[in-house]
Amino acid sequence: MKAEDQRQSEAIPQLLLDGQLCFPLYAAARKVVNHYTPYLKPFGITYTQYIVLLALWEAERATVGWLCSRLYLDNGTITPLLKKMEETGLVVRSRSRQDERVVTVEVTEKGWLLRDAIKDVPFQVGGCVPLEQEEAYTLYRLLYKLLEGIE
């Protein structure tokens, strides 16, 4: 038996792609996030900028640390993102007077106007998810259970 034939006949079950929970999570997330692009592009924002704005619209003002925690992002990802959002006038960053290491982020007037302009995006994108309402809610609960359980 040739070495390559032997390798194929000795599949390692835990290394089969279809046996990985991470793969359908990754692929489904990419597909759903990609559906946002045509709806967000006319407003000049990316999906990641969109979720930053969603968090800030709820909080009105937040520290970078809180945003990282809330959005499951790291400082290296969010800092350049916020810098770009500040350059486009959507947010303003400021250092804390008590502790200069703490940076606070606020939505600008332009950012608040954008909220009204894109308020229908969730409905537009929601149609791409082929789940019944109960299934979607179950998936939502399970995903948050997973997020909260992984450190």
C-alpha cells in the first residue's frame, strides 16, 4: 500500500472537518456577516463598525475596555477601528482626566443621525437567516451560552 493511500484510509475522526463544531460556527458567522455588506456599504461602515455603533447607541458613552469586553474584541482590533470611525466623524475619543490610560468613546451627532438612517438594516438582513423564529431564538440562547462559557 502506498503511503498516500494509507494516510487516506487512516482518517483521524477528531480531525474530520465535518466533526468540528468550530467550522459551521465560523462559516455561518461569515455568511451572515457578509449579508450586511450591501446594506452598510452605502453608509460607509463595515460590520465591525456597525456593532461598535450598536453598543455605543445603547450605552451613549463607553470606555474602550468596556467595548472590548461587550463585543468580544481585543484592543489591537478596536483601537484602529475607533480611530477610523473618529476620522469619519462618527465617534469622538477622549482620555480620562483621572487615569490617562482610560479612553472614553462617544457617538457624535453624525453618528446619532446614522442610527436613524440604518434602523431597518436588521430587518433587511434578517431575511437571509432561514430559521423559524423559535429556532432563531434557540440558536441565539445557545450562542450566548457558548460565549459566556468560553474564557
